[in-house]
Amino acid sequence: MKRDDAERPREADLKIGGLGVVDALAQLSFVVQGALGEIASEHDLSIVQTRLLGVLRDRAPGMNELARFLGLDKSSVTGLVDRAERRGLVRRRPSSKDGRGTEVSITAAGRKVAARMATEFGQRIAALIDPLEVVEQEALSELASRILVVDARKHGVDLMTASGAEDTERGEDDQALQPTLSQSIRPRRIHPK
């Protein structure tokens, strides 16, 4: 059921603590990105390298697909993968779909770094939302998830399915990689019906 503009909340109705929805979400994104950047830096990684490891945790995409996931051009992804491969975090192999292409997968070392970072990031976010009541935390999670799923669908991305990583290296730390919002919100292509 779609609301008409007369039923939509006014900007003044959306203000909490002096911030409107736009400012509140923008400021919150700065805090979250700042935390992610600090944790990435502690592991001598950039945010883009961190995103690379996040994407590769449950898939082994080709270079073009990886470029789409990360929103980068192929030459930038090539350099990004080169640097991560030199550090032993990822590896390339011939494509299982196309012998001419290359797939990228995470290594056991990359998986351990990703697991440590996910734990640290989870702790930072838990501390950030700790002032909220449990019901408010659940509502925040639900609302943020709905917004992200709708936005992803508009861009042909499925946030909930993994593909192509069945044979990536798995380590003992896999138990620590239970799905959380921060781990599951990574681009995945939706197959048109």
C-alpha cells in the first residue's frame, strides 16, 4: 500500500535529537565508516581491501564480476588483487566457467584476517548501539536491512545468496564467521526471473 504525499511524515516529525533523517543517516554512516577504516588500518589494509576480503568470503568471482561488486574499473581491481595476492590474502586461478578468465578466492590467511576484522567491527558496532534498548536494536537492524535489500534489488543485487566459493580455502576460524548484517551485506547479482 503506497502512501500519498499528504500521509508522508513531515521533516519536523522525523527529527530526533535535532537531526533529520538525512543528517542522522549521513552522520551514522561517517561513524560506521570511521570504525571500519580504523580497524582496516590496524590490519594494514584499506577499506577497499577490506571490502575485497568481505566479498571473497563466500564467493570466488571472476575479475569483471569482482569489479562490479566493488564498483571499480577492472584495472583498479587488478592492482587491488595483485597487492592482496602478494600478502597471501587471495589467490587467482583459471575460471571454472571460462578457461580464458580468472577467478579470485580468499586464502586461509585472508579468511583469518577477515574473521578478526569482523569480530573487531562487531564489537565496535555493539558498543555503538549499546545505549539502545534491545527492542530498538532489533528495530534498527530490521529497518536498515529493509532499506538495504530494497536498494540492492533496484541495482540487480541479491544480498542473501552466495555463489562460486564452494572450493575456497576454509580454516578453523570459519565457526567465527556466523552471518551478521555486516557480513551478509555484500553485493550479489540477482538472476532475473
